[in-house]
Amino acid sequence: MKSLKLAAIIENLDRFISFVHTCSEECGFEGKRAMEIELAAEEALVNIFNYAYPDGEGQVEMQCALNDGKKFVIEIHDRGIPFDTLSRPDPDTTADIGDREIGGLGIYFIKKVADEVRYSRNDDTNILTIIFMA
């Protein structure tokens, strides 16, 4: 398992996405699937950067691994405010744009492109696990 831990600030987004790109490439992902992995990671990270630490700066750690030779797993850890991203209902994508609730599309996107998404809170740490099948 490879790991990268940096301050949870938007200026570090490119370093995290480069890390995910390298890990997914090493695990044999390319093309559209690699792009989906990177975009899902970006959506999750931007949410953390914007909302996890309202009272100041914190850290975010990303871990990547290939499990069972077929599951590319991204785990994102932060010690920000508890927030189960999966508890939000999916947005109504059929509603007129003016009638839609603000937010939630990034999480919805992650759930659509990943094969599995899990959230847990352990020892004051949010853990978002995003799984892509090879």
C-alpha cells in the first residue's frame, strides 16, 4: 500500500491527483477508467479541503493499493468534522436545474463511477474507501 499525507488545502490537489494517477497506472488502469479514478479522488478531496476543517487547517492522508489482484482501493483519511458522505440522498438529476438542491453531485458522481464506496468513522477519523474493479 502506498500512502501520501499532506495538508488539506486546495494547493495540494495536484500532488494528490498525481499520486493517484501513478498508483492506478502501476496497477494497470488506463484511459477512461483511469480518468474516472482520478476524478472520483478529486471530488472526494475537494470536499475535504472545503468542509472538513472549518476552524483551521488539517491533514488528509490518501492510501492506494491493489487488493486481490483486481480491486484498486483508495482510502482517504481525515480528522475533520464527522461527515458521512454516503448518508446524503442522491440528487434528483431529472429535476430542472433551478429546482435542484445545491451540492451533492460530486458524491453522486463518485458512487456512479466506483464499484463500491464505503464510509466509516474510527478514532476521530473519517475514512472514505473507494473501490474500482480491474
